[in-house]
Amino acid sequence: MAGHVDRAERRSRILRAAVRVFARDGVAASRVEDVAAEAGVAKGSVYLYFSGRDALLEAAFEAYAERAREGLRAARTGPGDPVDRLDALIEDALRLAVDDGDLVRTMMEMPASGHRGGPVPPGAAGLYAEYRRTVAGLLAEGRSLGRVRPCDVDRAATVLVGAVEGCLIQWIADPRVPVQDLAGTITGMWWTGLAAEGSR
């Protein structure tokens, strides 16, 4: 059992080091030897747990996705009004940047990296789709309760997810952007346009 725990901890340490390297140097410029140096292990030790840089990136994405899906599950199945749950989902997505900034920086680079021929984890498109479906479902639920005006909920969800990600990208470019304080601004502007008359 102790050996299993040690292996799990070693893998976790290497993965955390990889995320720091990806965030600092960019995914495309990062090398396995850089990760090994950051983790304080031999290069060969990295290959005991990961087949290469792309496998490290996929594992980092899975860590990000697991954390993100906690917020998605709460938004879909949690108690309370769907509008309030959507507000909480936006807050959760932005809070992740504060809680684990290096991981978010790495994840935000993925779409651009893919367009340049770099690696994009195969689950990335699925996670975006899950966010859009969740937001669209909450909007549809809010519409059925008279809280949201008639709209194309799928398109509205795409725009809202884009607004949140746009704030994260600005924060990556300029860390002075108070990303953790923007949830209320996003939801305030959002509901000004989407709230049914007299619902807020």
C-alpha cells in the first residue's frame, strides 16, 4: 500500500510540475526535461508515469475537467432557482482561476495551440459542449418559470461561455484584471438582456 501511495504522490508531483512549466513557458515550448527539472526528478522518471508531453497535457486537462465538472453537476442538480444556479456556475468558473491559476492558464492556451498544430486534449471539445448544454438547460428551465425571456438558449449559452472565457483570457494577458470580482458584472449585464420583464 505504501508503494502505491508513493507512486501516486510521485505522479501527482510530476503533473503539478508540468502544469507550472506549461503555464510559465507555454505548451508548445515545454519539454519533458523541463518538467523533470521542475519536479526534481530524472527525465526517465517522468516516462514511468507519462508517455510524453502530450500525455502530461491530457492528464492536466483531466484534472481541470474534473474540477470544472463539480461546478457543472452542482448547477444541474443543486437546489434552488435555475437563475441562481447559473450565477453560481459563473462564479465557480472564475474562482478556479484564483484557486489554480497555472492550470487555467494552461487550459486557456489549448484552443490556440491546436490551431497552430499543437496538442489539444481530445476531451476539450466535450467539456465546452458540457458547459454549453448545462447553461442552455438552466436558461430553458428559467424560461419555463418565466424568469428568462424567449431566446435561442443554445446560442445564448455559447455567448455566455465565451464571455466567461474572454474574461479569463484577459486575466492571463494582464494579471491586474480582477477576474475573481467579475462574476457579478457578467451576470448583471447578462440578465439585463435576458431577464423576463419583472423577473429581477
